[in-house]
Amino acid sequence: MLKTSTTDVVPEKKVEANSDRKFKLTAKDKYYASIFVGPSLFLLGLFVFYPMFRTLYISLFLTNSFGNTTLFVGLDNYVKLISSPDFVASMWVTVVYVVGVTFFTIAMGLLLANLASQKLPGIAIFRTLYSVTMGVSVSVAAIFWLFIFNPSAGFFTLLTKMLHLPTVNWLTSPTNAMWAIIITTVWMHLGFVFLVFLGAIESVPTTLYEAADVEGVSSRYQFFHITLPMISPTLFFVSTITIIGSFKSFGLIDLITKGGPTNATNMLVYRIYNDAFFGGNYAKSSAEAIILAIIIAFFTYLQFKFLEKKVNY
Amino acid sequence: MVKYKKFTMPLILILGIILIGLFGKALSAKSAAVKDNRTEVVLWHEMGGPAEKSLEKIVTGFNKSQKKYVVVPKYQGSYDAAIQKILQTHNTNTSPAVFQAFDISAAQMMHSGFITPVQEFIDKDNFDVSKISPVARAFYSNKGKQQSLPFNTSQPVLYYNASLLKKYGITPPPVSPSYDDITRVAKAIYEKSDHKVKGMTVQIYGWLLEQAMANAGVSLTNNNDGHTGFPTKATITNPASKEFFEWIRENQKAGDFMDYGSGAMSGTNQTTGFLNGKVGIYIQSSASMSQLNKKNKNELGITYFPHPNGKKANGVAIGGAALWISNDKPKDVQQGAFEFIKYTLKPEVQAQWQKDTGYLALNKDSQNTSILKSLYKKHPEAKVPSQQLQEAVPNNFNSGILMEGMQKTRQIEQFAMEEIYNGGDIHRALKNADKKIDDNLTTTNRANGRSTK
Amino acid sequence: MANIDETAILKRIFSYFLLIFLAVVILAPFFIGIWTSFLPTADILKGNFFSTNVSLNNYFDAFTQTPILRYLGNTVVISIITMFAHLIFCSMSAYAFVFLDFKYKKVFFALFMVTMMLPSEAAIIPNFQTVKALGLLDHYSAMIVPSLTSAFGTFMLRQSFMQTPMELKEAADIEGLNHFQIYWNVVLPYNRISLITLGAYSFLGAWNQYLWPILVTFSNNSRVIQNGLKQLQSEETFNNWGMIQASAAIIVIPTIIVLFIGQHYFKSGMNEGAVK
């Protein structure tokens, strides 16, 4: 299954177009192959494959205070997780977060990219400004926004006071804390997503728009009937990487909410970390890690599959 | 020849990378290396901010006081995160010779088999421990053997903005207040400030719930908080903890309660709020005191931890941490670690430590030093935490909870507190907490091969 | 005619208005953060945003009172080494998958693709044990060795290598070059844009590592900047907001400068490699 997907992912439109001129050396040479692929294969084996099997193994046991496996319990850890309302709530929270982040990142990214793709004097400045958050790392984003959300001296508090509005408890109410994390994440990802969309929109053939202009079609219609369909592969790509990225979110949660309040932002990776490196329950954490791996694998597989399909039409 | 050269370029680059990697390793190792021939004693601690500066002063003092050892302090972040780091690095060259581990990890450390009980060194050196606070010592001893020695000990106390009370003509709470005493003051602050200043806050912090239960004389788990056997069942659902939460709820309903949440910044935000006169009363470790004094433009008031109405306070447990010696280092390093521990407990060192941080001086002779005398003269209220400690009669309920997995328990407690603060049913929240702790206890005991019966 | 011009102008004005408004919204956190980094903490806490006590004191404090320079140095070394390691190992394996024919090539490639599906976050427990067994805890190597190579990088370069044109092969054949020579003298130079893109990604990826360094660093000697910032805001103490904002600014300004310079490559890279 995987083999077919991988071999098919490779060829692309461009490659196929000049495949007859493709650079191809065929020397059956074990020596060269082992030197060229060997190091990477070894490293991936040691730090990706082995740990996955090891995690799976640990997840079938109970672990003692030192993290050593002691008692084989089969799928007990998984059964316990799935039947624990806490874990189910965590999964739900993770899904809400992923959906929220993906939706708003894409909507904002498209809006910005569409605006910035106009041919206006000085547009280059805006393109640069919009992509600026690409240079922001987790800790910086967290600090900037923590200050904005700060209940006593924060910027939002000040703003609401100036406008005589009731103050919002950003980080103490479960719903607002989720919004706070979503806003920060979207902000952080926006620069990258904007650039990707901008690149895609710019590569849409201008003749399509020219034809539409001649027919006097509104720009909104152009966006939904020309731009969107034309960039749909990029849209799919951005969705999957945003989904995968937000499932793996950790830094912002650790820095802003620590999973609270009432576990409202206690997402999967934070749980994995928390259960193992705070709670010392390595078995439970491993079971959660396997669940994460399955989810990520599913979305990555979707992405591969799609790339493969794209080649076929 | 030329061809041959180009052929080797990639290989040279790879070698280069490996070399840079090794260099990086050497670089990171080197800066910690010993300068002269002294024995290096690595100390892991969790004192951030000003307390870190103060601890570094102690370390420098120790390194200057003798020529045999050099202590290298390494900050490990929060108390919580440090525990697994200590357990997981044991027997590696990264692990510390002496480390600071907080109160609730005592049981875990004792059972780990990774430590050398300090009793061995006490016996060998004939070190006189009688001057060290017996309550604090008892917390870290097991079956008459001292496992570790307390370093920083704090008491939870209640702080209030005394200037604010004067301004509005509110009678200050008594030195050992009941819940109602505090409610009265908190409501008065809120009303008289025209709802501009919130009356009180209680941080969502498991430690405070534990203290409320200790002060009410009830236990958190069966087997007397683990003092008479391994705990197997949690007992958070009891009238005393309900009364504690009903007290908070009453103030929430009156509108004078401020919720700072439990996020990464809640502690800071709360202190900031108090300092800027946005909330009048809050409960926190006595370790915050010196900083409050330093930065506060208002007069600071301190009382004991509040107790249930119509009952006498049972006294709270100590908080803070102890210094432990790992058994994976050579004998001379361990001896060096003990020399350092002894140094930290000197009267002047402890006195300066209390003055700098607010942690209580553990050596009885510290009270006679000029350092503390001048502190009490300037800030008479600084005496309150020590008095609270002295007045408490140690019993099973206020001597800490001897249970493994206390960190997870704290998170569960905090979850319950959050639920209640957000309007959830008190009884149900506590029942859920009990159930979750029970589940963890069952798993822990099973995984470590203990009978749950 | 005049009518059309007018609506076009109105449309333009509206466009600019929207562009500027969104730019302000997106940049606001930066402005707030950087502006407050110049203010004394006391003023920030009082909510006195438009204070005129502007100074560089917070920056001075950040450099002198915190190990931020050490954190920055650690992170730069780790990120640069990781970047070069990715460039070498990924390009080598990509070369093999494109230009060499060997047994189990498809199987190996499938394995590479599978690793892209496995999140490193799920492997932290065994990886911690491995790094511990190798004696690398609290060293730079603990953060470098597990990420010396990347399946994504290999995949991306492979896509790019496949488009190397025929003429170059012919030239190489005439010269009689071996694989190392072709790799080094023909393929790498031809694909330098993709290599620069991968380098930038790898650098940023290493720079932004957060979870893994928390687990394997135990002292300021090896602590990286992302975790270092967290250390600065210690919880039970007062927050020196001014200084913290200054440290955030110190970290973000260099990356933004790098981004502005490298923007062209990023864009072209994204459209070439990743986004197809």
C-alpha cells in the first residue's frame, strides 16, 4: 500500500513533461548506494523507527516510578484511555483547536494573499509585512500575546477599559483560553500560509482573469470561480500541514495555559509530555503517543494520496 | 590528482560536521569544568528569579569558605519538572551530586533507592542537628533516619493591603482569621472602593487546598496522609474542603473575588494585581514576602492561613524543599555535597536567606543574628510566618502527604478547583478528584508491585 | 469614461484601506511588544502605555542580568550544525534515490516516506533513553544527533534533483566523472536554490525546537533560546515585563532580518519543492 503511494507521489507534471530528457544514470552500485543512503537510513532507523516500536511496546505494559516496564497489561492502557472522560475531553479539545486553527489560518491567509496579489503600487511592502510572522518563534509569540492577554496590565484590558467595555478574562475561562491559544497560533502561522497562497495565486495564468475582466465578471466571482479552483491543490496542501502542525502543538500551550483551565487546552502532545515527564506514568504517555502517531499518519497519508491523484488527472 | 581532491570533498565536509559536533560537545562541557583541583559538586536547584540570586550568593560563600570542593549550581526550572529529570538522569554523567527536591516528592525520593540518606553523614561527622527546626526535620525523615535536610521552608500565609484597609477604615483581620473574618474584609474592600478593587483571591494551586485541609485537621488520603501506610484512597470529599470552597463561592457571588486562573502566568498576575492595588487580599507562600516588601509602596499586612469558622486552626504544613544527596557519585563528591548542606544551615546563612527570600530560617540561632533582628525591627510582620510555624503542634494532618504521584494529584486538585471557580458543583468536582486520584493510586501501586488492599 | 475611472479610484482607496488595516492588525503584537520593551516595568504595570520614560535599560538588563547571550549562542551553533547536516545527508540520500540503482531502492524510499508520517513528539520517551545511553544529555549533541537527517528534506531534494536536465548528464559522461564528482560538481550546484530553501527550513526548524530541548538540557550551558525565555519568566516571582519584552525583541529581530533577506528564496522554494 505504502509502496504504491510512494512511487506514485514522485512524478509530477513538470517532471513528466520533460521525462524523456530526464537525467538518469543507471549504475548498479552497492558501494555508492550504501555511502549515499546509509547514514540517513541508519539515523532514521535509530531515531524514528526504533522509538516507534519501543513506544508501542511500552504502551502494552505498566511502568514503575523509574519508567521501567513491569507488568504486561495488553491493551489495558488504551482501554483505560478511551473510557476515561478526561482523555476523551482532551481529544475533543484537540479537535476543536485543530479545526479552529485550520479554518482561521486558511481564511485569513487567503484574504491576505488575495489582497496582496493585486497589482498596486507599493504592494511589495504589504507582502513583506504580511509575511513577517514567519520569523516569530513559539516563545516570542507566547510572550507577545501573554502580555496582550494579561488581566492586570495587558493591552486588551487597557483597550476594553478605554472603551468602557467589560473586561474579558482571556486565560481563566475555558472557552476564552481556547480562543487565546487559537488566535496566537493563527497569528504565528499566518506569515507562512500567506506566502504559500500568494505564490499559488500568482501562478494562476493571467489570461483567465483577463478573459473574466472582458466579460465584466465581479472580482468576488473571479475569486470563487477562478482563483479558488485553480489553487485547490495548494489549499489542500496547506490544510493538511496546518492540521498536522496543530495536532502537534505544544510550545504555546506550555508557555501560555499549561493545559488549563479545567484541561480546556490540554491537548494531545501536552498530555504526552505531562503524563510522562511530570506524572511519571510512561505507559499511559506511550499509549497516547501511539494514538497521536496514528492520527498524524492518517493525515500524512491523505496528503500523499492526494498528490498521487493529482498526477493522474 | 585534481579529480581525487574533488572526490574527497564530501567526505571532508562530513568529517567537518562530526568535528563541529564534537567541538560543540566539548564547548558545552568545558564551561562547567573545574578550574583548579577542587572536587566538583553539581547542585540542581529550582530557585528562579531573586531567590536564584540569593542561592548563588550562598554557593559563592561556600566555595570561598573552603578549598576542597566547588559547588556548581544549575537551575532546573520548576519543582515539578525537576523530579523526573532527577530520576531519569540517575547514573549518568549529567546527574547532580546534590539536588533540591520539593516537599511532596519526599516519598518518591525515599523509595527511589537513588539517594544516600544524610543520616550516614550526620553520624560520621557528629553533626548536631538539634538546632534545626524539628518540624521541618521530621518532614524529611523516615523511621528515625534523616533522609535529607530541609533547605528552604515556607509557610502559606495571607497577605493584605494594610494601606487600603486604613484608607477605607476597615478593621484588619485577626492574626489567625476564620473564613468569615476574611469574607468581611474582602466584601468591605470591594464595596467601599466602589467596586474598583477586588476583595480577595485564592490562586488555583493544589498546595493551597492541601493547606486548607491540613488547617482544618482532615487528611487528603487514607492511612493518615500516608504516615501509617501506603495511601490507597483519596479523601478530598469531606465537609472541611467543602467549607473552604463554599467560602470562596460566597465571595465569588458577592463579586469581590478575583480569579487569576491557573495558566503559566497566574501566580505572577496575582502578585502584580496585589501590588498595584487591584486586589486587597491573597494567600501565598511566605517566600514571597521579601519581594513584596521590596516592591510594595503600600503597607503590607500578614496573617496566618485562614481556618474554618468556629474551629481552632490545626496548623498548616510546611512547604518548600530539601537538599538530597545522590548515591551515584564517588564518596568524596558526596562528602562535598554534605559539607555544602551543612554550610547552608549555618545561622547566618539561614538568616540572610530568610531576609533575601522570605523562606524561614531553619536554624534556631538565626533568630539571634543581627540580620534578622534588624529585619524584624523594620518589618514586624515578617515574624508572622515563623510564629505560625511555632504554634502548630505537629500531627499526621499537618506534616505533609507521604504519597507517590503527588504531582499528578496536585494537577487533579487544580482541575477540581478550576471547575468550582467556573461555577461547577462543589461536591461533584471533589468526588471526581477523589476518583481520579484513586485510579492513579491503583495503577501506581500495581506497577510498583504493591498490594492495593 | 470618467465614471469608470472614479470607481476604479474608489476601489483602489478601499484596497489600500483594507491592506493597511490588516497590516496594522498583524503587526500590532510586534509594535506593542517592542514599544513596551523600551518602557520601565513600573509604567507597564500601571497601564501607563504612553509613558515618555523611553530607554534601552531593559535591553541592558536582559544582556547583563540573564544568560540570554549564552542561550542565543547555543541555539545558533545547534541550528547551523543541524542545517549543514541536513544539507549533506538529505542531498546524499536524495542523490541515491534519483541517480543510483540498487536493490530494495523502492523499499528504502517507502521507509523514508513512512518516517514522514511518524511524529517525533510520539517518540520522545525512547529517544530520551537512547540519548541518555549515548551519554549526550545536556550537550549540544543531544539536540543535534537525533535530527541529523530529515525524510522531508530528502523528499524535497529528490523532487528537485529529478529535474536536472539531460545536457548536464551528457557533459558528465564525456568527462567520465564518478558519482561523488557528479554529486558534488554537477547536481549540487545545479540545485542550489532548493538547497538554500532546505537550509533555511532546517535552520528555522532547529531554531524553533521547543519540546525536545526541554527534555535533554539541564543547565544554561546547553539550554536553547526557546526554553530560555520560559526560564526568564519564573512563576513565583515578579515579572519584569519590560525586560521580558526586550528579550523577546532581541530574539525576534535577527530572524526577521534574515527573513527579509531570504524572502525571495523562501517563496521560490515553496513553489518549487513543497507545494506541489
